[in-house]
Amino acid sequence: MDFNHIDLYLEKFKKILSQTSFQKETILSVISEEIKFELKSENLKIKKNIVILSGVSPIVKNEIFLHKEKIFNRLKDVGVNISDIR
């Protein structure tokens, strides 16, 4: 039995997951550099190019919202397309 076709099929998902992981790490890095506060990976979710913050204090969220344009510009320079942060 030849399982080559399954391997090729699963390779698509591996690429998608690695791109999502790269995107999330890049977003975390840029936000952390801008606001000078380290966020955790579980505080961030990405759905349809929208960053959703969860489990983050209101003070940190306000700081992120104050630097929103700088964050968007830096992410765009790196090649990460995000439409909003909520």
C-alpha cells in the first residue's frame, strides 16, 4: 500500500500550522517590543486576520491600543497582515 499521497496531503497542514505559528510569534514579538511588556502565547488568538487578546489586564490592552498604528506598520514591514486588534 502506498502512503505517499497521505504524506503530501498532510504536508499542506504542516505548512499552514508553521505559518500560523510564525505569524503569532512575530505579532507577540512586535507588541512586546512596542509596549515594553512581555505577552504570553496563550494571551493571543488570531481569527480572520484579527488579533484577539484574552486574559490581558485592561492597562496592557490600553497600552496596546495606544500603539496600535505603530504595531500595524511594523507588522506590515515584516509581512504580517493584520486588520485589527481587539
